Amino acid sequence: MNNILRYREEIDQAIASISFQKTPVELYQPVEYILNLGGKRLRPLLTLFSAEAFGSTSKAAMPAALAIEMFHNFSLIHDDIMDDAPLRRGQKTVHEKWDLNTGILSGDAMLILAYQYFENYEAEVFRDLAKLFSKTALEVCEGQQLDINFETRNDVAIDEYIQMIDYKTAVLVGAAFEMGAIVSKTSLDNRSNIYDYGRYLGIAFQLQDDILDAFGDSETFGKQIGGDILENKKTFLYLKALQNANEQQKIDLERWYQTTEVSQQKIDAVKQLFIDTNVLDDAKVMVEDYTNKALNLLSQLDIDEGYKLELKEFSLQLMNRKV
């Protein structure tokens, strides 16, 4: 996306201008900390891009973009607590840097702050943004609960896993695009199509994330490599490996996932089973399939061809990303 650097600079400047000089400082310091860890700023970028593609401006869409970035980081704080993750974007997670209670409360505050950004819009736009946001936030919670449920189930199907990542990750990408469309007051068809485009792309993004969690580089990926394996997460790689495995490979894989061992040996052994069962190729095919589903929607969007080309380039960049 040719404009992505400009959007990123605008978002970084907007976040830097937020004042966290409030009391109690213990509540707001973690909020400032996680927002300033950086990250890709992917979701707010999509909101600004969508608004401009449908005829509005990035300035008009900035409050909505900040809302989605605030919400995303709130969800990361709570996800890290539930996963007991030590690192986020290469730095200590909030609950590690402070403590568990501070992480929970600061995350709660971020959710409320996110909603406050909608107060910048007139009544009709406020209503549509809040309605979409509430629906999306609840689906994210449902996805997180499904993820938790999977930890104690041995019969998770791949279709169920796709539904989980759709709710936990993809709906927020779809919402980021649609929020920009809402700000621009475009048609309901445009809103629906850009939402579905983002949702398919979000599924592809998470499947790629599953690959990188096991086979990425910790310095560029920003998270602990093999974290999903250590937590016995039933990702696409694991579920597909069970399908592809011979009897002995299945026994070995299930044995590793029945242990709570935290070791490099476990990570290496499971990764080798993933390689031996050819699930990397299967995962890459799934990433490509969902990316293509997103790309197929571009012809239905009533936007200039230049914006469609940028969306196509962006989709392909995500599919091939290494971080």
C-alpha cells in the first residue's frame, strides 16, 4: 500500500498526542506503555485507508482508528494474561512489568477509552460505529472463550478452529475496514463487502501467524517462538498434523500435547512432527485460499481502481509476510 507509511505516521502522531497525565498514574502508565510499544498498527491503518477509499479523509476517520487500536491493545493485555505470555512486541507484557491486577484493570480502562472516541461523531455515525464495535467486541470474547475451550478438548475440528480465529482475530480486521466505510457514509453494499474482505484477510493473517509462531524468528516476530506449542494450543498446524500423521506420529504428537513441559526439546520435537506430516504446505495453501477469497471481493467494491490495486498488493504482502 503506497500510502501506508503516511497513515502510520499520522497514527503514531495521534497516539503520541494522547495525554496520559491522569491519576492514579498506576492505571494509565500501562496504557501508555503498551500503546507506545509500537506494533504494525495494522487495524487503524485499515480504517484510515477505507475512509479515504470511500471518499472521506484520514483526519475524519482518526477517532475511529484510535478506538480500534485502543481496543486491540486492550485485548492483547488480557490475552497475554490468559496465556501467561512473557513478551509482547519483544518487550515485557503488561502483567509481567507491573502485576496481574494492574493488567486487568488497565485493560478494562482501555476498553472504555475506546468507546469514548466515538463521541467525536454525529449521532447516526456514532450509532453505526458503536453497534458494529459492540458486536465485534462480543465476538472477540466468544472467540477467546472458544480458544480456552479447545485447551481441554481432544476432538476439535479444523472448521471449529477456523470459526474461532474468525471471531478472535478476523472480525476485528473486518470491523476496522467497515468503520472507515461508516465514517465515509458509503453504501451498505460497500460496507458489507469491505467487511467480508477484511474478515477473509484476517483469517489468512491468523493462519500465517500460526506458521510464524512455530517457524518464525523471535527478533522479527516479536513474540516467543514455539509459544503455541508450549501452551498446547490446538492450532491449524496441530490439527492438520493429526489428520496427516501415521499412527506413531499421532501418538508422539498427542503425548507432547498432554505434557506441561516448558522446554526447547518439546518445541523442536513438535516442529519436527509438523515438518514430517507436511502441514506447512497445507497451512500455506489455506493462507492462499482465504487471501484469494478476499481478493475476489475487490471487483464488487465501488472504489477507484487505484485503491483496489493497493488492496490487492496489501493482501499479497500479508500472505507472504515474515513478521
